Amino acid sequence: MLFKQQAWLRQKLLVLGSLAVGSLLYLVARVGSLDRLQPICPIEGRFGARSQAEFPLRALQFKRGLLHEFRKGNTSKEQVRLHDLVQQLPKAIIIGVRKGGTRALLEMLNLHPAVVKASQEIHFFDNDENYAKGIEWYRKKMPFSYPQQITIEKSPAYFITEEVPERIYKMNSSIKLLIIVREPTTRAISDYTQVLEGKERKNKTYYKFEKLAIDPNTCEVNTKYKAVRTSIYTKHLERWLKYFPIEQFHIVDGDRLITEPLPELQLVEKFLNLPPRISQYNLYFNATRGFYCLRFNIIFNKCLAGSKGRIHPEVDPSVITKLRKFFHPFNQKFYQITGRTLNWP
Ligand code: A3P
């Protein structure tokens, strides 16, 4: 009898204990997210005539909840209307560079309560078929957001595609353009690794990087190889500068975003005229992945997909030296134009 009573009591205590721990965790999570979502200061020229008081804490608190539900199709049109949700054209675009860390940059910026990301690469400006569908098609591809938030999309092919600068200019000549770059040789190898993985997935063989990057006839760098051409950043940037002044670009150091993301993100916040809201709390190093991962609150965190942060194949050091020597003058020009020196070899 006594044993039965003891067991009953233990069970009750266990239930009560779990409830208490659950409630505590919930409260901490709420407080954590409330703290992050303090009312943000107006973003210059972006909030229009509406006052800060009209955008209370509550509105932005809904960002993760309501928008997430809407994406899952659980929110009615009525709720969207009630909450003033809209699909806005992007105010900033991550135009490249492929393998520079474009996904990491987009996901990390999305930690900011005033930023809403377009999850997919939309390829509106670089794909003639999509472009022919018109700007309304593009806008409808954008996520729902509050009017005071800014939408950001990323399509790395924009940076290297001939027609894109003019097309973006026609949509919005004052748009902010983000370019994330990595040391050009590393970026080219990363680019190669992605293609190689695709071939291997289809059980196809592929050339070695050395064979593609160096012209066997001349033993010089093969400038016809796309991975090499993409890394000549200054050549592409010069095309963009025919349409946009340099002040409308911000260069993100993709190598530093890997090792020390916060200062890079703070520079972007500044460039976008956003109040600083991304903190060290939002970024934690995951030793298993070997990369920083994202923490939205005490409960929700995530690392980038496994396709980000691949192991690169070993490349002949003499080829690396040759490539670095080749890129050097282009890099110097890039630093000079952008005003950002990146200490690449
Ligand atoms: P590697 O796969 O060569 O390491 P993109 O998103 O433009 O395709 O860039 C992919 C690169 O983002 C990866 O290249 C990786 O190094 C880099 N990266 C930067 N920050 C990262 C992060 N926090 N997690 C995973 N990859 C990150």
C-alpha cells in the first residue's frame, strides 16, 4: 500500500516538474524573442509618414509566427489583410557572387526583424523567360511582409549576366546591391566542387580542376573556363557601374563571413540603414559543421544545408600559385574601385 502511494506521488511530482520546466522554457523563449524584437527605429526614407507608434512590438513579433503560417497555407486572406501584409519588391538584392556565401548572407540577414528573405533564388532578371512574365510576376514571388520591413532576394547569377544591370535599373534605380566575394581562387575551386558533385551524383566522370583551369596548350590560366571568369570580379563590376554608382554597392567579405560573421553583418545593417539588431546571440559556432549557425531564439536554431561548406578537392599548389598571380591585378583594381581592400594573396 505504502509502495503504491509512493509511486503515485512520484508520478505526480514528475508531471508537475515537467510542467514547471516547460513553462519556464516557454517564458525564457518569449522573453528572448521579445528582447530581439524591440520596436525598431524608423529606417531612413523607408517608413514613410507612419510613426513608430504605428509599428508596435506586436507587429514584428508576428514576423516568424504569422508569416510562417501563411507560407504553410494556414493563414486566410482575411488575416493577411488585417495584418497589413504585402508582397513587396526587394529593396536590396544579393547579386552574387556564386559560391561567395550568398546563402549564408541571406539567411543571416533574415535574423534581423526588419528583413524578410525570398527563400528561393528567383532568377527573374537573368532568365529571359521569367523576365518576359513581367514585374508583377516577380512581385508575386516575394514573401509576405509588413510594409515597414524590407524584402531581400539573392540570385548569384545576376552578377555575371550581361542584361541584368539594365533590367534591375529599370525596376529601381536606387536599389541597394550586395556583392559577397571570396578569395578568387578559393571561390573558383568551390565553384568547381559544386559542379563535380553534380556530375558524381549522376555517376558521371569529370575533369580535374587543374585540367580546366589551365590551358594545356599555353600552360596559362584558361580564361574560357567559367569558374575562372566569374572570379574576375572587377570585369563584372565594371558592367554594373555603367548603371549604378559605386555608393549603391556594398562588398561583403565572404571569407570573413565564415570566420567572423557578426562584424560583416553589422556593416550590412549600416549600409541598409537598419538599426543594429543582429547580435552574437544569433550566431553560434557549430564545431561539427565547422561553420557558424543561426539562433533565432532559445528554441529555434539552424545550420545551413550540407551543400554549403563542401570539402574541396586537393589542387596542385603550382596551379593555385598561377591562379593567384593571374587574379592579382584584377583584385587590385577591384579594391581600388570598391574602396575595400581584402588582403587576398
Ligand atoms: P564551400 O562549399 O566552398 O565551403 P553560396 O551560398 O554562395 O553557394 O556559397 C557557399 C559557401 O558559403 C560555402 O562554400 C561556404 O564556405 C560559405 N559559407 C559561409 N558561411 C557559411 C555558413 N555559416 N555555413 C555554411 N557555409 C557557409
